[in-house]
Amino acid sequence: MALGMLIGTLVIVDLRLLGLGMRRQSVVQLSRFLGPWTLFGVASTIITGIPLFMSEAIKLSKSTPFFYKMVFLLCAVTLHFTLHRKVTASSASQDSGLAKLAASLSLLCWLGVALAGRAIAFL
């Protein structure tokens, strides 16, 4: 549920950055409103993910999808707390190519986290 809330809030902001929805609200307003929910989703995902990993640490340490999930997660979190935050905090940069790049990379990274996580069960 935490990952669903996290990805859901990020998808809404990223689609707004791409100009594909919620055009009545600015990106700054939307990111400020959804920011606490996003942080709660990140914190909940990490807090619940650690015990989940610890329950199968040996199996997961040899899992290729788990490795890719961690790479995508590191990229996604780094991107979110650097470039994505910079773009969503400034109303001047909302229509720039940098905003569209940040949104596209964010969507790609979080989709990679979700898909690699699902692949762990099958490989």
C-alpha cells in the first residue's frame, strides 16, 4: 500500500509536469499538497521493506531483479530529492525541458522499482 501511495502521488505530479493533467493547479501547489503523502509513502516503504528484506536476505542477495530494484530505487530517491524537488519548487521552471526530463526520469525509475519488485517473485 505504501508503494502504491508513493507512486500514485509521484505519477500525479509527474503527469502535471508533463502537461498531461490537473492544469487548473500549478505544479508548486500540487507538489506542496502531495508532498507529505509522498514522504509518508517513502518512509513507510523503507520501514516495511527492511524487515521484508531481512526475512529473505540470503535469497534476495542472489536475486538479479532485487539488484535492479535497488539500483532503480537509489536512482529514483536521488532524483526525487535533487532535481525533481528543484523543478517542482519553482514556478519558473515548470514549462522547461528540464521539468519534462525530471518527470520522465522519475516515472521511468519508479516504474522500474515496481516492475523489478514484481519480478523478484518469479525469478
